[in-house]
Amino acid sequence: MRLEQTDDYLRGLAGSPSVAVVGLGGAGSEAVQDLVALGLPGARAIAVNTDARHLEELRVEERILLGQRELRGRGSAGDRTVVLRAAEESREELKRRLSRYELVFLLAGLGGGTGSALLPFLARELRSTDALPIPVAFLPFHIELQTNASRRENVDATVDELERMGGLLLALANEKLRRFDTLPLPRVFRVRNAYLHSLVANLVDMVDHPSQLNVDLATLKSHLRRSGLSTLVIGEQHVSETDRLLPQALGESLLDFRLPDRPSALVHLEGGANLTLRTLGDILGAIRTWFHDPEELVFGTRLRPEPTEVVRLTAVVGGLRPRTVRESLRTPARPDRVLA
Ligand SMILES: Nc1nc2c(ncn2[C@@H]2O[C@H](COP(=O)(O)OP(=O)(O)OP(=O)(O)O)[C@@H](O)[C@H]2O)c(=O)[nH]1
Ligand SMILES: [Mg+2]
């Protein structure tokens, strides 16, 4: 390459990673709509469903109706097998349409037919492409499962498959929303979707902007390849109270996961221009202690040009132990307690 071509070449390469948020089935698609309303600049919003009426009502950029011949747009009636047949038929087209993005968030509420079947199916298909699929599963309230064995088996099978696949899994437990039980249900779902919005925004932001100690998409992918089943921990704290950054982030998490004694972690810290090296060192030291000297700790940081008193944490935490829904029904996930 001639030297004067380098600038053009770099400009072509250095664009932000392309992102898609893809809703699978009813609950997943509604959540995508909420995410977009909260603002995800540049991300493509897509809904996939077997239910034409539900698709029609959504405000998203792209809609995909699956199994048109077999199901005639009337939904799956909770039957995962027909959804899988429909997906199998459209396998190549789905893969082609979704693998053009670098980060693909796949959202589904577990328990029905469409989302539960498509989530592991598409996550697996996309793993053989350059796209990084990130499954987001909404786990039903315990009460929904305790009274319905077939639904429970449905959820269990899907979670099991996702956990065996490894990689980054964001399992948002409705049960953890019980702490907002003075609100009506639609508002509770909006609280959850706002939290999911922060998870998505933090992750995209981490790999998007160059940092002083850089974590890019390639760093994330190689960390995930080594870390098995992983999740995301996010939090914010005043610079004078950063020792509470990780405990608070874990305690407030709406995600369901079980930490091992010594997880692996990719930790990204963002602060203001005034964030000192000593504070960064203290935060990292605290994280090390919390994670009992982790198996692997990859660290990145970015200082904003302006001063601010807030430090923001984004951590991809790996080496998680699988947690079956059956087990989580007996003992609700409390990652804060696991380490106590
Ligand atoms: N509508 C809706 N349901 C939610 C939400 N969060 C979780 N759910 C639950 O998501 C689960 C799956 O429901 P749907 O998304 O309607 O199911 P589906 O994937 O469209 O599957 P089928 O309609 O059976 O083909 C149910 O247990 C819902 O109670 C949400 O934000 N909106
Ligand atoms: Mg549906």
C-alpha cells in the first residue's frame, strides 16, 4: 500500500462496529422496541416472529415472518418443533440477513414456542460466521413455571442449550424484578428493559471508542473464546466510593448467574480526565479481592476528555457455572450472596 493511501484505508476500517438488536417472538420484539426508544444510535432493529399480527404492530426497521407456508402467520401455539422446522427452512436467509452485523443481540422471552426455539438456533448458526451473537433470555417468573410443567421444560431445555454453548449469555430473571412489585407489570418490564439498554450500551461503547488501554471487538472475542460461559456486570459509582463499585453492581444486577470462586474477567473502567492512576489501581485491587485472585484479568480503561466524579464499570465475567432453571426455582440467584 502506498503511504498516502493509509489514511483512506484506516478511515474505511475504523468505523464503529455494526450492531443489530433482534427480537425473537413476542416478548423479545417488544423489548427491542423499548431499546430503540431508549436510544441505540446506529443499531439495526429487527423482529422475527411466526405471528404476523404481532409483527405488524411493531415499530422496527425490519420484520421477518417465519414459516409462512406452514404456520400462515398464525403463531406457533407454543410448539418449538414447528418453529424449528420453519427456521430450518429459512436457515440460509436468516444467516445471511443477520451475519452482516458484527454484534448481534438476540432477545427472547422464554416459555413460548417462537423465542425459546429461535434463541439457541440462531445463536448457534451465527457462531459459524464473523458476527458475535449475544443471546438475551428473559426468564419467566417462578409462579409462571411452578404451575406449568411443559412451560418449565421448555425454558429448561432452552437455557440448558444456551449454557452448553458457552460465550456471553445475558439471562434476565423476571424473579429479580420482584423488588419492584409496587409497580404495574408493564412498568416493571420497562425497568428491566432500561437495565438491558444499559448492558447493551455499555458493551457497545466499550468496544467502540478507542481507549488509553484499549478493549476492542477482537479483544472481547478472544476473551470470550477462553472464558466459557460468561455474563456482563455493569455499575457506576462516585470516585470516592469505588470500593463499592463491584459489590453494588453485582447486588443490583438483574441477570441470573452463578459465579465460580475464581472467575475470569475483562474489566473496563471509564472515568473523567481527573481519574488518577492510584484510584484505578485501588479499583482493580478491590476487584481482584472480590474475585479471589481471578483466573485471568484483562483490563482496559478510558478517560473522558472532561472531568467527572463518576466511574463506570463494564465487566465481562467468565468461567460461570451453569445454572439450570430447575435449580434456580429452588434457590433464586443472588450473585452478591455467593461471594459473601
Ligand atoms: N409480552 C411480553 N411477555 C413477556 C415479557 N417479558 C417476559 N415475557 C414472557 O415471555 C414469555 C414468552 O412469551 P412470548 O414472547 O409471547 O412467546 P413467543 O416467543 O412469541 O412464542 P409463541 O407465541 O408461543 O410462538 C412468556 O412467559 C411471557 O410471560 C415482555 O416484556 N412482554
Ligand atoms: Mg408469540
